[in-house]
Amino acid sequence: MRARLFTGYLVLILISIMITGFITLKFTEQNYMDMTEERLVENAKVIKEYIISYADERALEDFAVGFSRQFGIRLTIIAPDGSVTLDTSKDASTMEKHTNRPEIASARRGEVGKNIRYSDTLDTNMMYVAIPLQEENEVLRLAVPLDTVQSKIRHQWRIIILALLVALGIAVYQGNHFSAGVTKPVLEMVDLSHRIARGEFGRMAEGQYRDEMEELVYAFNSMASRLKQSIGELKANSLKLEAILSSISDGVIAVDSYMRIILINPTAKRLFRLEENVLGEYFLEVFHFDQFYIMLQKIMNKKETSTMELILNQGDEKILRVNGAPILEESNFLGAVILVQDITELRKLEQVRTDFVANVSHELKTPLTSIKGFVETLRGGAIENKETAVKFLDIIQIEADRLSRLINDILSLSELESSRNSLLADKINIAAIARDTLDMMKAYADTKNITLENSVLQDEVWIHGSADRIKQMLINLVDNAIKYTPTGGKVTVMLEDLKDTVICRVRDTGIGIAEEHIPRLFERFYRVDKGRSRSQGGTGLGLAIVKHIVLSMKGRIEVKSQVGKGSEFSIFIPKA
């Protein structure tokens, strides 16, 4: 262990020194390059002013040569056509044109041209700086061999490397001393940790140490028994809490004082469609709702409970009731607990109840108003006219019958909702019931000159249900088919006996139903054509009763329809 500790320490120091040295060397190199470039630029600017003041070419040449020898800087002047008019390192007349040099091109654009490249003239790498002189694109260029710069850089390198080597020697000495002092007590503590991991909480470390290490070992061992007990209690409580949270039908979320999620149950994950583990995440980064932010701020600042409703759109709309409460220790805010309830179905039921009451009131009021009006008319003297009296009494009778049908349908719906499970008690032959229903409805079909076709070919098809309710279901479907089929049309009833399912179909050649109405056909009091439905004597509850009867038998119903061509109602019922 000592060797590994020392090796690791040494490797770490070496890496640190290498990185530090590399960065320092690179910084030093770049710093010298930048300083050289800046010096060339400043010299070029000074020389430019000096050149402009000279009219004598001989004096200018003497100045340039003297400057070059004193400072070791090559000076070149390039004419507008690219030819060299002056160069301190070579005869200008023998030099090629410098039109395509990058630094020259930049200077002719009015910029400070800079470049580093190999010089064929001097056979070495050079740093070039060029600036525009006067008009007509004349350029002044200064250059210095990189050998000069690199010699200074190498000198600095030697100093830095020497310093790093000294630091490495000190680190090696300290690392050896440190590893020797730490290894022995650490090994003992590792052994003690392994014992605790194996459940050996009662054993003591045998080594004798000085100072704080001895106290640490003693405290470690004295804590072991308490740790064992605490771990057992925590595991038991954790299992209880997990079981409780998993069984709760509402979503539960807890956050700490920094609004990080510390607890979330499966129900909450399901409601918000969270698939990843969000423990430790910030609440508002997971739940992107402004209402949540407002609620948490209220809970945190006022330290009181808060309630809100949240509409959640994730493909399907959900209405959530959210209750939040602070977690307090005395007056200190430790976090918050949020309870999320899905009240979508509750809101739908409330709306259904409200609509049902309103519709029932309206449907009852209409015939009652009619009856009351005709009674008052008869009392006002119309009864003396026998023909009028008979006509009014007939209308009263029709409205009374309509009222009676409405009440009976309401009672049927109520009974179906309160005793749904009891409808599966009997084993019945749906084929026989279908034939009886067709015989019963034939007279009604004949009055409208409608063909009632019996396509129930089976003698026996058995399902679980109530014979009376199934007959009521078939009567409602056949009655609707006859009502909305024009004279000369056809209504067909058929059964399909499949492996696990019975399909009962009622098909007509009637007026059909527009596609937009089909999803709402089975709602209470919903009518495609209200005026036509009332004139036909319908209550608006027939299909709602059919749906409840089908659901009571664990079945389902489908509708296919085309305007002007007819409709088909298909009922799928599990076989007995």
C-alpha cells in the first residue's frame, strides 16, 4: 500500500509539474513572440516618420543600414509595383518582386501586415511586420530572424526546467515521508471498515496509535453497535415508507429547502409521465409549470398550506388538485410536501350530473307545460266543443305517455347504474331473445312498410346477463332503426358466434348519422336532430340505456354510419 500511495503521489506531482512546466514554457514562448512582434511594429512606426522626413536617398540608405546593424533588424522598402527599392540584407536590384507576400498585401490595404515564414534570401525563419508608408502603396517592412527570439526562449526554458526539477525533488522527499506516516493507520482503519461491512460491529481495532487516531478508533468502535441498530431501524422504516407511498392512490412529492426532490412515489411519476429517476433534481426543472413556482413561493415565504388546480395536457387532458404544505422544524423551513390528486373523472361526473339535472328538468318541463296549457284551454271553454276537446285530450295523452316513457327510462338508467354487477348472474340464450324481439317489433315495422329481416341463424348462443335487459337493449336498437329508416327500407338483426365473443348487429338502410355526432350518441339526452327525435317520440335516453346494459355485461358497442345510406350498431359480448 505504501508503494502504491507513494507512486500515486509521485505520479500526481509529476503530472502537475509537467503540466505546469508545459504551460509555463508555452506562455513564455508566446510572450517573447508577442513582445518581438510589438517591438517590430513600434520600430516600424518610428522609422516611418523618420523616412518621411528624408528626401535624400543616400542619407536614407545610411540610416537604414545603421539601424539594421545596431538592432539586428532587417529593413526593406517595397515600391508600389512590388519591386524592392531598399534592403539592408541584400542588394535590392537582385531581389524579386514582393507583390504576393502576405504582409505586403495587408499593408497595402492600410493594415499592419504580420507573417512568420522561411526566407530564401537569408536561409532562415523570419518574423515580418509591414506598414504602409505614403501614397501609391509604398510599403515599409521590418524583419528579425527567429533564431534570435528562440535563443532567448531557450534561456528561459533552462531556468524554468531547473526550477521544476528542484520542485520535483522536494515533492519526492515529502511524498516518501507522507506515505510512511499515513500507510500504517490507514491499513488498520481499512481492516476495521471491512469488519463493519461484514457485520462485525462489536470488534475493536487492535493497533495502538497516538493523538487523534487513537480517539478515532475508539469512537469508531463505540459507534458500531449503535450503527447496527440504526441501520436495522432505517431499513425497516424505509420498507414501510416505500410500501405506504406505493399504495397511495394520490401522487406524493417532497422537496427540501433548496427545492430539490427528495421523495416521489410511483403515482406521481405516472401522473406526470416521468420515466427517469428525478431524485436530487430541482423541482422546477422537472415540473415546468408557473403555478408550481407560485405555490412553492407561497409555502416557503408564508409557511402555510396552499391549494390549486392544474390542467395537464399530455395527449389527454387531466385535471389535478395539488395541495402543498411546508415541512417545519419549529419555525425553520425544511422543505415542502406536495399531494397531487387526479380529479379528472370527478369533474366529468360533476359535469354529467349537472347536465343530467338540466336535461331532465327541460325534458320534464316541456310535456308538463304542454299538458298544463291544454288543460287550461279546456277549462276556458274549449271543452264545450267536442271535436276540439277530443283533439286536445289526445295531445294531453301523447304528452303524458311521453312523460311516462321519460320517467321509465330515467328509472331504468338509475337501476342499471346501481346494480350493474347483478346483471351477469344468469346464463341466457341471446339467439332466442333476438328472435322474440324481432317478432315483437314486426307489427311496428309493417306500419312503416319496412322489411324486418331475421338473420339470426343459430338456435342457441349463450351469454351471461339479464334476459329482460338484453331484450330492452335489442328493442331500443331495433326501434331506433325503424324510426329513422324511410318507408320501403330494411332493418336486419344478425348474430356472429365467435370463439370467445358474441357479436350482435342491428343494421338499417335509414338516414344515417354524420360522423361528428357518433362519439356523443350514447350521452344522455343527446339528439342528432332534436326536433325530429321528439316528433318520433324519443326521450334521448334510449342509447344511453343500451350503453349501460352493454357495459354491465363487460361488453362494448361500436357504430358505423354513412349519411343517406344507413347505420350499423355492433355489440360485442363475452360468451358464457
